[in-house]
Amino acid sequence: MSAPTRSALVAEAERWIGTPYCHQASRRGAGTDCLGLVMGIWNAVAGSTITLSRADQKHWAQHAKGEPLLHGLRAHLAEIDPLQALPGDLVALRWRHGWPASHLAFVMGDGTIIHAYEGGAVVRSHLTPWTQHIAAAFTFPGMSEDTTAPLSKDI
């Protein structure tokens, strides 16, 4: 299989829109959480598995020590400057100042992100309200560069 492209990640993320939120799930159309969304999209596009650690509790981030999500992402993905994020990259978000990062979203490059949120579904949201919550940004290993518009144009 050839290297996944940014446009393939973006297209796959769009296919997940409307998938209901389900804690610790990762199945398009049936249910997913934000981490399952990341794993499911990568698995579909790359044809390989990326496994990231999951917390057992729904509200684990409120009680976490350090940055467990960022630590796990750094073990598998390349951290980048959030202002240089391109479509298909990930942003890790904090729900509140001082809390560990606990939410993930795909950058779409049109001023939006795609993410799964509790009590809802996988949705496309405007990026602007989320920019103050960005803790870090990541790119997938071995991805083919077919898009060049950085996130900074969307902020």
C-alpha cells in the first residue's frame, strides 16, 4: 500500500461525520470517541494499526497527573508547531486551562475540525472557538504531502 495522503485522511474523516459518540469505540457509523476516531481513520487510510492508550474512566482527564494523552501521541506521531498544522494533522485540546489535554480533532484546512464529542456524534466544527484550547499538534508518520495550506491561515 502506498503512503497515506493528507487528502485521503480528510476524505476519510468526512466519512465519519454523523457516527454516534460511544466511549472507547472506534467503528464508523456505529460509534466512536475522539481517540477511536483517530485510530479508525488512520487504520482505514494507512491499512495499518495505530494503537493509543485509552483511559478506563470517561472523565479521566480531570484526575490525570501529567499529560498522558500527549505522552502517548508523542510515542507514535510527530509533534509539530500548531500554527503549521496542515489538513489531516491532529490537534490535541484541553477542555479547561490547567487540565491535561484530553480531546483530539482532525484539522480540515477550511477553518474547521472534525471530532467526536460526548453526548453527540462526529461533527465538523469551526476551529476558531477551539484555538485557545490547543495543547499540541501532530502529524502522522510516513504521510505523503499533498496539501500545503497551514493552520495559521485558519486562526
